Amino acid sequence: MLGSTHGTLTTDSRRARVIACGEQRPGPVVHDRVGDLDVSGRPLYADVPDLSRFFRPESVAVIGASDAEGRPNTGITRQLLAWAERVGARVHPVHPTRPSVFGVPCAASVAELPAGQIDLAVLLVADPLPVIGELADAKVRFAVAFASGFAETGEAGAEAQQRLADAVRRSGIRLLGPNTNLNAFEHFREDLTGPAIALITQSGHQGRPVFALQELGIRLSHWAPTGNEADLETSDFLSWFAERPEVGAIACYVEGLKDGRAFLLAADRAARRGVPVVAVKVGRTETGARTAASHTGKLTGADDVVDAAMRQFGVVRVDGLDELQDIAALLARARAPLADGVAVYSISGGTGAHAADLAAAAGLRLPRLSEARQAELHQWIPEYLSVANPVDSGGHPVGDARGRKIIDAILADPSIGVLICPITGPFPPLSDKLVADLVEAAEQTDKLVCVVWGSPVGTEAAYREVLLGSSRVATFRTVGNCLKAVRAWLDHRAFASGYRSPFDEAPRTPSPSFRKAEALMRPGRQLSEHGAKQLLRAYGIRVPREQLVTSAAAAVRAAAQVGYPVVMKASGAQIAHKTELGLVKIGLTSASQVRDAYRELTDIARYEGVSLDGILVCQMVEQGVEMVLGMTHDDLFGPTVTVGLGGVLVEVLHDSAVRVPPFGEDQARAMLTELRGRALLDGVRGRPPADRDALVEVILRVQRMALELGEHIAELDVNPLMVLPRGQGAVALDALVVCR
């Protein structure tokens, strides 16, 4: 009963009896390296705010409280009073003309509140700005602003929000909102046990499906509706939730990130603690990005960078709220897998085959059961039915004692860590017996048992009472969500088991390479190819043997020293696309060809009005795989590193992978596995395998450049980077650098 996406939600007492499927973690820790900075002066560890008194205040002031019927503030005040009673907080209503609100004595102004004794102030006023200073004088810790009309409305609203943010920063108060709601003050069930889901949403309505999981017995511990994030943001809550011992997973609905770096630091904290983060991040399409910006007033970053950044730190990105429900529930509660093999078991060959095909397409491993295991299963299943995996019982054995023996035999196989049983619809008494056997087996195994209840009705007792009454069976309503959840669970467990924070290894001080490179920078200008290659050389990236010459005679001498055949290229700060202008000559094999090429290149440059710093005479490198490697700036995350297939293929296939520094060798190698054309690096059509190790080393060197020169370089493009056969290295044949 780890998740359900459809059907009527109930509060059956058996569903309230939840036993933890995972172990709760130790209590909050404070990182002793908060304040450390990387080489560019950016923080390396999340500064986690103490939000204890926000979620569990001892005293709450309600500014603008009301008990007049028909007023919006009245309903909010009533809900806050009920919430305060549940959490044991004292309420201080504030209203200039009312002696009391709902029988509670009322202060006429914030100034009448007991100074230093108010943990949380809820602002039921149209303009919270004038109140902030008063709250600061009263030494209030936290405030919540429900008012709208800020950055979500356009430029004027954004300016008003900035004024509010500035006032909050000066006051020392931590503010939730504006444009938030009452979700933080919902009724959280306290009769549920086990690891909980903590919820973060920038749109309160989008969190409703996850919050409703409580009615299926899934524990929810907190809900942070961040609104416009003038102060407190998604990253603050993510960091704090990651330290809570009761939180088994964090579910997020994100429309836009306020600070990309802060998000990465928060995700890193969750990864260090082994807390799964599942997120819907809208803005995959241009239309979605525009809609998100108009709703929250925050910048939506390039989606491929957001995707890569989340993947680096183990954030499971999902597309729908139903996936958010099911995957967060499973990741919060399921124990670590004993094996990564998946077995599909059904009473219909067609159902099992279909589910197995979908599982394989989802990247799950379906190992063939051993011959001995198959022989055991055929004691209870007719010989003509397949039991290799998927396992088809044929139906009848489910109705008697054979059914439980089949399930136990599958779970006993050491290669199997997950049992998935799709039940397409109710067919009593077989379906009832099958469900009962699955629940009993799940209670007696450390392996994951997943059931897909495919009935569109969802009112059957086998589903509502037996499956949802179990704390050990993961129940889904669709095969697709089940497979995505299982894949996410296996992937995150593998990620968490080997996670090493890249921030621990991030450089704190500039390297000797930085000192050399800094002298090559030309602020606001593009470097010539010769200058760009000098920059690469400063960071230990190999370039061809080459010389920059300014005469035909010098070109001939250079060619002899470099070694024929040679390539000749015009070099100048104004040249971005040499090939299109005819400013590249390749395969030159004699002195006469070199002289002619020199004259032709300088003539073309003169005709095109291109200023040259000389002509490059370069070693010709032919055998290898052409790659492109670059660095650019993302509006949210700052410097990013991209690798892909190079040469003309970069514009044809758009086959690339991106990462946000800092990252380690494991992520550099993962970038290569994401490329659709990665087989080229393995050697195709008789070509030798390429030097992957050398390519990874160049990626890491470019990353070092991004970390150290991110404020100096607007764009770096190495294309092509020729990756030579294994053991021979990689050579940057051309490079473009635009300085900031």
C-alpha cells in the first residue's frame, strides 16, 4: 500500500495501521563546513535554516484576524485556530477595532504583541510590506504572506516583490510567500507511522494528490507551499527536510528555481543523507516555460540543463502528479533491494507478456529463472505454460494452496529482488485469493512485492481493504507507474550507495593554470584560434603541433618543422566560422602548396575584411572520432559543460550531454553513456576503439576551466576534439573562446 493514483480515497482503520517498510534515519546534523567557498567564491555547502518554529510554533500572531461572517479572513482565521490547537500553539489575533476574535482576546496592533515571544506571524493583509518593520521590532521569527499581486503579475509586481524582499532581508525575519496559501497548516494525520513524505509545492493545488496519500495510509509530515519565494525558497525547505529523521522522501512541484546553485547544494545535502527527492519540474516546452514564468515570476532555466543538474544529484524527475505520488511513496518506504532482478507473475500469459515487454522497455532486468526453479514451479503449474520469467500460472493454481507456493518460490530465487503482479481486473474468488497470498508473502519477505490493480472501479474489497490495508505491498493502479517507480527505486538506491559529493572535491584555490590563463583573457572580445589554443594548452589540453606565421616563407619553414601533410588556417579574433569563409586549407603536402595556400588565405581575409593575427600551420590529424566539447553559461546554474558528437554532426544530430560543475569522473563517463552515438567511441566498421579515458580527462580539464574561469569566459567551444585510438589521447583541432 505504497501508492495509488486513482479511485475513491477512504480512511479505513486497517489502512491507518502502517508499519515502516524502511528504517528511519538518525536526527538532524549540522554540516561543520558551512561557509566554505569554491575557487570562484561560491558556497560549497547548504546553509540550512532552522524551520522548527515555523512548522511547530509555540505562539502565532494572526495579523488581520476576523470572525465576521462572509469575510475571507474569517475562514482563514478559523482554520489557523484549529491548526494551532492541534500543534499546541497559542494564537494572538491582531485587529485594530476588535476586542476579540472567536473569543480570543485581540491586540490592536503588532506593537501590543509580547516582544520576542511570537514565533510565527500570519499576514492577512493586502500589503505586507508596512507590517515587516513592526514584526522586526517585535522580534518575530517567521512570517507568512498570502497576498498576491507581486512578481506573478509582471514588471510592476516584480518591483513590489523586490521591495518586500529587501525589507525582509533587513528585518532578519524569514518570510514564506507572498502569493502562498494555507497548505502548511493542513491537518496531518498523526496515527500513521513509518517514513514520511515531506511536500514542497510552488502551486498549492498541485500538491493535493500527494497530500491525499494519507487517506491510503501514507504518512505526510510537512507541506511547504513556497509561493513566489521572496525569501524562503524550495532549497531552504529541501535542505531542512533532508535532515528530519521522520522524512523518508521529499516530493516537489517546481515551476521555477529561484537560485540554481542553492538548489544543487540542497539536493547534495539530501543525497548525502540518502533521502530521495522526487520532483515535477514544469517548463519542458517553450509553452510550459512561459506559463510557469507568468505564474511565479521566476526564471525557468534551459530544460536540458535542469534535467542534467537533477540527475547529477539523484533527484528523480517525473512528468505527472500521479507519478509524483507513486514514486515518492515507494522511495520513502521501500527497503534497500536485495537484487535488481524483476519477476513478472500473472494468471494470464497475455498480461504477463505485455507487462514483461513494458518492463524491459523501461530498462528493468528480467532474469531467466534457473532450470531448477522452473522445475519447482512446474510442480504446481502445467508444463505447457512458461515459467522462465514472466511466470504464467494459467489461473487455476491461484485458487488453492498452490498459489502461495508459486509466489514463495519466485521470491526465493536469489536473482529476483522485485515481484510485480499485474491484476487486470476483479474475478472473484481467484483475484481475492491471489491478493491475500501476495499480502501474506510480502509480510514474510524482505523483497519488494508490487501489485497493479487494473480495475477502473477501485471499490473492490480486495483492493480497498486487503491491498491498501497492507503496509508491505506496493499497490499501483497502472503498470506504467509501477514500472517507473521500481526503476526509480533501483536507480536511486544504486546512486545513493556510491554517492560522493562533488562539492567535497571542488577546488578552493586557483590552479597554476589559472594564472597563465588569466593573462590570455580579453574582456568582451573573442580570442583568435591561436589564443584559444594557448588557453587550452595552459590547462594541459593537447593541441596539434602548429606555428603562427606572418609570411609565406615562414609558412614553408613551419610546415617542414610541423611535418607534412599540414593544415593551414587563418587566425584572427573576428573569425568564428573559418570553413564557411574558405579560410581553411587541408592536406597540403609540399612547399609550393603551402606558399599558394598562404597567399590565398590572406587574399580571402583581405576581401572579407577580416583582421588576422597570422596564419596557423598545423599538424594534420585524421584518424579518430570527432567530438565537440564546450562550456557556456546557464541563467540558473552558471557555467555548464557540454560534450557531444563533433564536426558537422553536432548541427545535424544535436547529440550531446551536459553537466553543471563541479562533477567527478563518474559523471564525466556518464555523459558519454548518454550520447546516442556513443557506439562510435567503441569502434565501428573495423575502426579501433577511441581513447575514452583521454576524452574523460579533457572533459574534467574543461570543467576545471569552467570553475576557475567561469566569470571570464562567456563561451568555449572545442570542435572538433579528435579522440584518437585507445592509448593515443585526444587533440583539440580547433577552439573558439568568447570572453565576458
